[in-house]
Amino acid sequence: MMKHWAQNGLKALTSACVLSMMATVAWSQSLTWLGTLPYGRWSRAYGVSADGAVVVGVSNYLGGYGSAFRWTASGGMQALDTLGGYVSYAYGVSADGAVVVGTAFDYYDYDYDYARAFRWTVDGGTQNLGALGGGESAAYGVSADGAVVVGGAFNAAGRWRAFRWTASGGMQDLGTLGGGWSEAYGVSADGAVVVGGAQNAAWQWRAFRWTAAGGMQDLGTLPGYDESYASGVSADGAVVVGWAENAAGRSRAFRWTAAGGMQDLGTLGGDESVAYGVSADGTVVVGEAENAAGYWRAFRWTVGGGMENLNTTYASLLTNGSVLYEARAISPDGRYIVGVGYNAVTGRDEAFLLDTGPRCTTHNGDVDANGCVDDADLLAVLFNFGNSGNNLGREDTNCDGTVDDADLLQVLFNFGSGC
């Protein structure tokens, strides 16, 4: 009788754990289509805050020109103040979502207007960052605290140059690799490392990594490719991502480190790929890649798993007919991904926010994080035993990508702790 009761109790407990885990997975992973500005027909997302609460990009407004937007879950999509013109784009956002950078026209007449880099804040609105002595400029990246802005601007000689801007120092020309032009696309969390593309003495574009101490470093290009561009950098500036191009204009995504050089990230079965964003620790890269059928699809690449099609990994979140085209940015912890795709419900291209769920964090075996390592945690590991991948949750106690003996032993070793 006691044995029968114990078996039934174990089954009930197992069922409860399974239901709890299913609920957690359903809650933690989601796809949000961000819509458009009033009467808009399309939108694109280019940046996301650290907590996924703020997304920035561009949407056409009132059926007309593109307008920079800042989206929040509570307020929806809101157009940012302009510099006086019709068109604006938001490309980057600070970690807390309070600072947005981009480019905006400063006059309504196309015969006189200029595109100018801007820095927008919740309290101060849109600030014109000027240029390097020429007419136009554009801001593409911002440091985690919003204090450092990078981009490109015309100098007095009419050459487009990469810049680094601070409130105290203004806009600094970062130079080139021996050629005439350069442009900055990304900046490290502390603003000390800037990456982008610059022309060398042969006027070929090459990915660069800039520091105040070392200046502009040529990162080279992939074998068989003539040029390269760097689009993103890890928080500490050690990992750089971007793409290389050959003479035919075909591209291939790369990930660069000082120790390993430039690594080809491959494709989704086609010929081309482009990397745009990277997580703070440099282990997760996002972008777009060509599949075997020749269509471009949003991808995520990880050190352990290589390149995966986000449309396949998160197929359960996509309404029949919806597609994720590009992944343009990723949050520092690798959880939130933004970009553009086709929303089958509205029948238009829209910005999206993909919540992939919490990333793995090592712990003492308290799988359900209730402060007590007990039967529920043991059953959770047993139920997922043998599973592997990038989104295993807390069942993967040591974060090695597999739920195995090591995770089971972690729970057993700490069994009863905190109870």
C-alpha cells in the first residue's frame, strides 16, 4: 500500500514538474511584432536595450518618409523628435534605453537639407552632433552608458570619416588605414574600442579596430575576399564581427579575435551571410544569411553550436507564413534579438523583438530557483536528462550545453541545501 502511494506521489510530482517547466518555457520565449508608426507600411529594428524593454529603428510615418522610432512595451512605437526635416533613422541605443543615436535631416527642403548625426535623450530630446567640418554625418553606435557616440561624417576636405563623439571632446576624426574614407559602426561598452570600415592605401575597404593608444588596426579579410567591414564589438572590445566581400560583391560573415584572427561563420546553405551584432561576451553573433533556396534568413551563431536559422529554432513562435529576414542587434546577455521580418498577420515587413529566454547561469542545483535544492530540482534534471542545445534552462546546472551526469551530481551533492 505504501509502495503504491509512493509511486503515485512520484508520478504526481513528476507531472507537476513537467507542467511547471512547460509553463516556464512558454513564458520565457516570445516573438513580438512591433507594428509601425501611424499609417505606416513598414518598420525595421536596429537596436535593443540590455533588458529588451526598449527597441529603436525606423518606420515610415503617415504613409510617407522614414522616421526614427523608440518602442517600449508600455508605450508602443513612438516617433522621435527630428532636427527639422522629414527623414530620420535610429540605429543604436544605450544599455538602459535612455539614449538613442541615429541620423536625421535638418531642413524640409531637399535643396538645402543635410543629414546630421543625432543623440536623443528622454529628458533633452534630439541633439545635433554636427559634422567634421563638412556638411553631413550619421551616428551608428553608442556606448553602454550613452556617453560615447560613433559614426561617420564629412570633413572639410569632403572625405567621409569615422568619428568618435563625447560631450567634452566633441567629434573626433579617427582617420583611415591609408586611404581617403572610413566609417564607424560599433563601440565597446566603455566607449574605448571603436570598429568599422576604412580604406587602405590601395583604397580597399578593410574592417578596423580603433583604440586611443593603438589607433586604427587593419583586421584583414577572409581568404578569397577583397574587402571587409566590422559592424559590432563585444563589451570588452576583444571580439569583432562583420562581413567580408569579394570582387563580385558577395559577402561572408566573420568573427575576429586577436588570437584566432578572422573566422568564417559560414551560411545557412547558400553562398552569403552578414554579421551585425554580438553579445557582450562575444560568444553569440546575429545577422542574416542565405539558405539553400537562395532566400535570406535571420541567423544566430554560437561558439558551441555554429550557425542556426532563427526561423527553424523558433518555428513555434511564427504564425504560418511569417518570416524573420534579418537579425540586426542582440542584447548584451544574448537573450533579446531584434531585426526585421514579414508579419503574415498584417501582410507587411515589420520590426520584431525575439525573446529567446534566459541564458544559462551556473548554480548549485536549485533548478526552480526557490532557494531549496529538493525533489523538484532532481526530477527536473532527470526529465531533461540527455538533452543538449543552447536553451536548456537551469536544468543545465554547469552550462556546458548538455543535461548529463554532472548536472545530476550537482543536485545530489547540494540536496537539502537551503531547505
